[in-house]
Amino acid sequence: MAKIKYYYDTKTLNYQRIEKSNFDKVKNILIYITASSFSGLIMIVFFFQFFDSPKEMKLKREISELTTQYNLLNSELSQIDFVLKDMQERDDNIYRVIFEADPIPNSIRKAGFGGVNRYKHLENLTNSELITSTTKKIDEITKQIYIQSKSFDEIIELAKNKSDMLSSIPAIQPVANKNLKRMASGYGYRMHPVYKTRKLHTGMDFSAPTGTPIYATGNGRVEKVTKSRSGYGRHVIINHGYGYKTLYGHMSKYIVKRGQRVKRGEIIGYVGSTGTSVAPHLHYEVHKDGRKINPAPFYYNDLTPEEYEKMLELSSKFNQSFD
């Protein structure tokens, strides 16, 4: 019950009851409501300054869980990246070496994604930088895994063809030891027999009597047979596949034709002195991926360790080549 208020009237010398107008009543109500609201607002602000609301507590729990999951995801991505790098290292330096395959260049393994911005749709999201960096990392790993998978597919095919590859790679001397007079000249800079100048000798010379059999040093297909009065003279080139070719020069005669399949140890011709040559011998070259390389390491199927060491010693001497 509202209290009744009075005031002292000096004219009548009596106490008179205070009567409030409707305006005063409305004003007082508004003042009361405003003061209550202001007090309540201050209390709410003070409370939420030091205490979380149930919704905020729920959101914080979710953020904490998402942060934990994100850290776990990044840790797993780092582990995957580490394992992938180890696989790539083994692939390039072990598996592909064993099977005579070139390593995959980093420009292919680490290649980015060209064209339009693949992550533009992520730019307006909350924490877009975090989301974009993680998405990029996942994309990079995914692409590298795909490339590695294709590489392993290739290695599997090479493994299936290993027997064929081992039969095709040059692995014997083109002239039998019993027929050799001597190994005239090896790979390296030698004195040219005609021009008498120091010149790179890109093969190995085997001195033997005219008519001595010449053998294919690996399985392959005859790519070229040529008659010439200069250079290699009568010579044969065999394509062994896997990047290997062999050349047999200065023949007196060849008994194969272009396109013919030959096997290691099969006679393809005979020693002679045709072309630019000063004595009967075979000039023999090994080409790998279009580059002429030293044939000496390719006689492992044909020589004992002692014979192989002797051959290396003779072939490395600085003497005159026969062509």
C-alpha cells in the first residue's frame, strides 16, 4: 500500500494531503523503470565481465576441441609429409637406380597448381588464412602422393621386366678374350692415329685378327647398318632399349640387317679395318640416353675379377687409338 504524504499549509495552518497528478504518476513510474533498467544493465555487464554465459561456455568448449583437432591434424600432416619425403628419397636413390630409371625432378614433385586462384572461395571465411594454409598443404601432399603412386606403378612394371632389362643391358666384351691380341685403347683422351692430335676417344678398341667374330653385348634390335669408307667404316648400331645403344665399328663384314632382333652373344659381324683405321680392330661404344659413356664397367658378365682389373689397367693407359 502506497504511503500517504502530507504538507503543512501556512495559510490555513493545517496539514493538507498531497495529491499527485497523473503526469507525476507517469513520470515517477518512468523514473523507476529507467533506474531499475540501468541498475540491471550494470549488474549484467558486471556479471558477464567476470563470468561466462552458458552459450559462451559452450562456444569456448567447441573452440578448445577444434583447436586440439587442428593441432592433431597438423601433426598428422607433418608425419605424412615426413613419410612421403622418405618414400621419395628411396624411390629416387634406390628403386629407380636399381631399375635404371631417371629420378623424378623436384620441379615435377613440388609443382604447384597453375591457373585461377583455387582458394578464393576461402578468403571471406573466419580464420581464412588458417583454413587456406591447411588446405594448400593437404593439396600439395595429395598431389605428391599421386605422383609417387604413379612412380611406384612404373617401378612395378620395371620390376616385371627386370629379366628382360638384365638381358638387354650390354654386359660382355664384343670380342672373346681368346681372340684378342691386346686391348689397344680405352675410353678417354688418346692420340689419334691419323691426325696425331690429342682427341677424346669415345669407345674402346679391341685389337684382333681380321675375320674374328664380333658378338652382340646384349639383347636388342639392329637399328643401323652402314657401309662407309671413312669414320667407323662398316659398322652396326644395336638399340637395346632402356636408353642403351652399342656401336661396333670398322667391321670387315656384318651379317645382320636393320630391324633384326639379336641376342647377347650372337655373332653380328667380323673384325676388320674399314673406315678411318690403321690396323684390324673393333671400335666399340656404349651410349646411354644419347650420351657416349665408358664401356669398361659393362663387362661384369664376361670377366673374372682379376681379368676385369687387368682390363681397366690396360684401357686407362695413354696410348694411341686405332681410329
